[in-house]
Amino acid sequence: MRIPNDELKDFLDKKVDQYNRPEFISGDPVSIPHQFTLKEDIEIAGFLTATLSWGNRKSIIQSASLLMQLMEQSPYHFTMESGDEDMKRFQRFVHRTFNGNDCTYFISALKSIYMHHGGLECVFNEMIIKGFTLKESIMHFRKIFFELPHLKHAEKHIADPSKNASAKRINMFLRWMVRNDKRGVDFGIWKTIPPSMLFCPLDLHTGNVSRKLGLLNRKANDWKSVEELTIRLRTLDSDDPVKYDFALFGLGIFEDF
């Protein structure tokens, strides 16, 4: 169906208000980085949790919680100070296809990023300040992240939008870090990337709801669909289009829209 923009905006704004609330945090993967207050802890916990975020939400939270326990509930300190012996504890860690070898590489790559590139925010912002798009920023981040020697298997866990991957997990992580609407869900601790540049995280639920609402025509959940959906959402709110992720996800998960 095709709903007039003013009616659609009113409907979705109400759904954003309904689902963009702290009481929904406990059942969502964003609850993991919400355990921390240090900026770097939030970043690393958020990034690793987002990386694990496919499949059942309960399973995601369980796996991410275990990962934080293995990192001694201090992800930044563990990342920067851990050695080879410390890494052995991850050998039995597994979440779907993300295994212990992937885990140890991700921690090593994060350590390198904080030691040599100024941290996660700096890597993502490097392309933005040069006038590039967030898509190109994601591609740049991926290149930096895999600059250390690694097994090819690890690369499957960070999507490449240049190959038309939807990059749902990276876009979700960026939403967490960038949006600052003072509602208590997203953190807004990154001040250098404007929310207007964000892309909407696209998965099965948000894709299906978007198509039913006439926001998305493409059938595949790929990067071209991410761009199509986000362009449409910017007509509803040019400054903060990705706030509608709350509405689309909530309609799909809680209302079976």
C-alpha cells in the first residue's frame, strides 16, 4: 500500500515514541553496552554485540553476555592489556558461525585500532571529514579492521556494502553510537557523524514492514534496498531518518505487522 507522507509520518512517529523507550532495553542486544559507562567500553561492547546480532535475540544476548564475562566485564582494558595466554579462553566460544578464532582476531583488530588509529570513532570519521559518504566510511573501516594477518573466515562477519551487502549489524552499531535523542536507548557518544548520514539497519522484519508500508519496493534485503529505504525515511525526517528503525522493528517483532 502507498500511504500519503503526512499520514505515514504521523503513524511512524507514534510508533517511534512507543518503542524508543528504556523499558525495551532489557530484551534487546543494546542492553549489553548499556552495562558500561566508559566510552571505550560502550564502543567495544556495542561493536562486538552488534557483530553477534543475527538470529534469536535471547541467544544474541546470552552470547554477548558470555563474551563480556570472558573479557572480565572490562572490554576496553581487556582488549588493550590481554596477551596470548588470555586469548586461549575464547577457543570454545561460538555464536552461530562466529567462532573462537574469529573472536581472538576481532579483539586483536580492536586493539590495533585503538593503538594505531585513534579508536573506532576516529576510523569511521576519517572518511566523513574528507567529504565521503557513510557507505565509504564503512568500507574504509572494513579495510582497516582486516589489515592484520587473519583467516579468511573472519571477513564474513563484517559486511561489505561495496558488494551490495546490507551491513545491518554495522548500521545498527552506528545508530547506537551516533543518535542522541536523549530517550535513553541510543548512546549518542559519537559527536562527529551527524544522524542525518546514518543508514537504516535492514533485516527480515524491517524489510517486510517497509514493503507493506510502501517504503521499499526492492525485494532483496541488500545495500541497494538500504539506500532506497533510507532515502524514503529522509523524506519523513531529514535530520534523523534512522529513528524510524524503532517503528519498523517494533511493528515487525511486537505487532507482527
